[in-house]
Amino acid sequence: MISNEIDLAFKLKLDGVYLPSFNKKFYHKKFQNFRKFIIIGSAHSLKEIRIKEKQNVEQIFLSPLFKTKKTNKLLGIIKFNNLSKFTKKPLIALGGINKNNIKKLKLINGEGFAGITYFKKKCQKI
């Protein structure tokens, strides 16, 4: 999988592409009929969720769930759950997940969660 380069991903015969929230183009619909080519995307608001739906992504990373070092803005559990009511696409929680709030993930209406820093730290201890 490659980020934001759908033509290159297809040319290299990769299995999919990740479309960041700032990608609002719809030209890639021509690839949606190819087998085993997955399009995933990220969003931060209902407006961006709607764009990802129009891009026909299979899953949406919705972030940031919790406060991160990079931003003080966060969705929080209540807003995440409210946004989940407006889409049928699987939502993956992302952002700010750490050992202090990981148990709170049981409260979200999402299909899963992702956390680069959390898992990176866990792997270093092994």
C-alpha cells in the first residue's frame, strides 16, 4: 500500500492506496472495480467522511480520538460515536492512544483502532 499516489499504486500492482484527509479528488473511481485493490482514507470531520464515501474508500481512519503531541484538537469518544452514526463505512480510531486511555476504546463505535506510537513503544520493550 502507498499513500496518496493511486496511479503509482496501480502501476506497481500494489494491493491498495491510502488517501489522506486533504485528498479530495474523485479521479480514482476508475480503479474501484479491480480485484484486491483496497482504498482506505482518513477524516477528521463529517464533511471529510462524506468525501471519503464519495471516493469509495473501504475503511476510514477517524482522528484524532485523544489529545496528541502534535495537536490539542481531539474528537473524544462522544464526538467519535456521533460521527459513526452518519456512515456505514467501518471507522478506525486513530490518534493519541496510549496506556492511560487504551481501556476507553471499549466505548467507541468503531471497527478497530490504530496507534503508531503506542505499538512502537510496546515493541521496543519486547
